[in-house]
Amino acid sequence: MPAQASVASPELPFTLHQLRMLVTVAETGTISGAAERLLLSQTAVSLALSQLEKAFAAELLVRRRAHGVTLTATGHTVVAAARRILAEATDLYEEIGGRGEVVGAVAVGCYPSLGPSLVPALLDGFLRRHPRAVPTLDEGPQETLEHRLVDGTLDVVISYDLALSDSLAKVAIAQREPGVLVAADGTWGDAEAIDLKQLANEPYVLLDTPLSTYHLASITRAAGFEPRIMYRSQNFETVRSLVGRGLGWTLLLTPPRSELTHEGTRVAMKPFAQKLDPVDVVVVWPRSRSLSRAARAFVAFAQSAGG
């Protein structure tokens, strides 16, 4: 039986390294920013972009002096495909080089109030299951975390499903019921449940982030009042300590594991008398980007572990 003739694959006129440079330029918005991240010269990055444009016989970027670069329509198409190719190449390398194990980095972002009670157990459990993975953690405001997802410095973010961009894919890993945090030894400490309207004239302690402000406004406006914000802090433990001193109340989605504040006063989380909609805790990532094998494993573990 005659041997079948092999079909030779054409040699591609570009490399994975060039695709990585294009994606990095798209994420940083400038050639200089991409060069800095990749530890290359701007000349090397510019040359790679020119070679890619020659290979595709199309303009991929519009270079604007002092204003960075903008992707053309073709550029958007090539970048989206390049991300998929790079993710698949990384998965192939990790699958073979890691002998089937999950290996490699996964950069995780987290909204601060979720961090203390949720993330340590997730990271610990993930590492126990996948000891060759390398997860990192970065906490910050939701807007900052979303920017870091877009520019590629984070793979996934753990946050509440509130005011998220439509450009993000998401999976729910837990659910939280809104409650009110009060001083355990104060006026409301013995209450079984608290009517939201009874708090209209009470001082409020705000966790001063856009997400917390958004959620507070959506709930109190539905109840017919504006909160009397007296104290603001971006530090969750400062908020708890102010509440523990009886200086106000705060809306809370994540129950504290301990009633003791950092300075030793006591707080208590009480349910609202009204039925309020629960809020999902989600893991999110850009819809336009394929997750690495390690990032997919982290998402799967977070779903199975819950919150």
C-alpha cells in the first residue's frame, strides 16, 4: 500500500514572542510600557510590531506621538486570536512539562472586605491541591482591580457581583446576605433583627470605596432615606473598631468570624427585619481573554470550595 503523502505546513512568518509583544502593547497602551514590562528595548518592540504588520499585510496599530497606540479593527482581531494562541501554547507547555500537573502562576485580585474571611482558605486549599501552582494576591478597590484585569497584571478577581463591567465573565462561588454591624454592647446589641428605617437618623460608618458606597445607596434609597455618614475609612478594621465603640452602624455583607475588633471592643452582625436581596461573591475575568490552565484550575477550585 503506497504511503500517504504528507501535507507540509507552511512556515509561519511570525513567532509566539512577537504575538506576546503585540498583546503587551495592547494591554499597556504604549510601546514604552510594553518594553518596560517585557524587559526589552523600545526598538525591539517596535521592530516586532512592524514585522507582524508585514506578516499580516495589514496595519495593526495606529501610533500617535505622545498619545501611545490604538488598535485598528484588524489589530483587535489579531490581539484576541493572539491571546488564545498564547494561552493554548502555555497550557501545552504546562501539560507536558508538568506531567499533567497544574503548574505556573495565577495572579488573583480581591476586594478588601472579602479578603480576611475568604481568600486565605482558598489560597491554602488551592495550593494543597495543586502544589506546583504559584498563586499571588493583590487587594484593592474594584475599579483598580478591573483596570489590572484589563492590562493583564491580574488573571482573575474575587469580588461582589455589584456594578461589574459587562466586559467581564463571571462565576458565582458564594452568596452573602446583607446585615447590619452594630456595637455588641450598644443600643442594638440585643436586637434579634433591625428595621432599616430605624437607622435613618443614626450615624453611619462608611467603608469608603465606590463599591460599598454604591451598595449602601441602593439599599437606603429603596428604604426612603439617605444615610447620615459621619465617619469614613478605607480600612475595614477601622470601620469595625468605630462601630465597636458605638460611634455608628455599618452595612455588611461578610459576617465577621470574630466579634472582637482589632482594639478589643465587641461588634455584632444583625439581620435586617426587611428582606433584602442577597449578593453573589464571584470570580471574574475579561471575556476577551482565555484563562491559563492554572487560572482555570483556581476558578474551578473556588467554585467547589465555595465561601
